[in-house]
Amino acid sequence: MRRILSIIPFLFAAAAFAADNPVDRWAHAVGGKDKIAAVKAIYREGTLEFGGMEGSITVWHTSDGRYRKEEQVGMFSSVETFDGTNGVVQKGGAGPQRVTGADLPVAKSKAYANSNSMFFVFAPQRRGSLTTEGDTIVFKPEGGIEWRVTFDPQTSLPKTMLHDEGGKTITVTVASWETVDGITLEKEIHRTNGVASAVIRFTKTVINPPVDASLFTIE
């Protein structure tokens, strides 16, 4: 009996330690791992402010690491796709270009940008690395680049996400959140490279929309 009683404090301490894990707190804040596991794709529309101009953004992300992003601001437009292996970019009226060199690891990691990081961080069999540094989570998809995530201590949701792009540190700050079908996603984000900044406000979100493989490439 004494041995059993002596173990009880240890068990309580272990449970408290597990609950204090930033990954577990993050999963709970987003909606829980069961809810996250049921998400296979996310489609979002929003407004985009950049350089004093306002435009639009539409994005598709899938749990298996594919995405498509379309942006239009003033006379500038771009389409980015990634099919899980290959990336393609088309800017304005120019023809589509394959993503190569140092840009390819960036494209691989954009599959897990912002709230889509849940597709990597909470994946049962993720491909890449995930470590914690205090209350900061650092993750790096296989063949991709590193993301550093810091959290709001009040909500356990990401406050900032940092990554390197073209030798510049990109900082994304989450200004507000919304919950759609039980999943908490960013509503407004501010993105800066230290020189130029953009603001994205999402206006429409669809969880598990129908997706076709043709979305994730540009002919």
C-alpha cells in the first residue's frame, strides 16, 4: 500500500508535465487532435493589403502537403502551386515556371504555412523534425525549411511564425482568430520581411472541400 501511495504523486506530476507540453496545448486550443485528424483539406478566400493597395487571395491546402495560392493586388497577380513534389509559379501574364534551387525547400514548407502547420505538427507520421525550446516550437518538413512558432500564453495559439525566405526573415503575426466547424484558424495575419508588409483578412473558409489534383499544378 505504501508503495502504491508513493507512486501516486509521481503519476500526478507526469500528467501535469504532459498537459504542459506546448504541442498538446496547441492541439487542444485548435480543436483537439480528433478534429484535426478529420481535416483533409481547407479552402480560404480573403482580402490582401500590400503597398497601399487592396486585392484578393485564395488558397487551398491539403493534409498531404499540397497547396495552391492565387493573389491579385492592383496590376500584380501570381499563382503558386505545389503537388507534394514539384512547385510551379506563374506571375502576371508570363508563362508558368518550375520552382527549383533554393526556392524549392521554401515551396515544400509553404504547404504548412500558418494554421496549415497543423497538417505537419499533429500528423501521426510526420516526415521531418519537431522540437521544443521552452514555449517555442521549431519544425522542419523533410526537404523544407525551418519554422519557429511562438505562442500567446493566454490562448496557447500561435502568436508569431518565423521562417527564412531568400535570406530574409519572414515574420507572420496573428492578429485574430475564428472557429470554423470546430477548428480554430487565423482570421487576420500580418506578414513582413522587415521592409515590406502585407495584411490578410480571411472572409470565407471551407473545411474539407472537394479538391482535384489539377488544382496543384499549372499547365
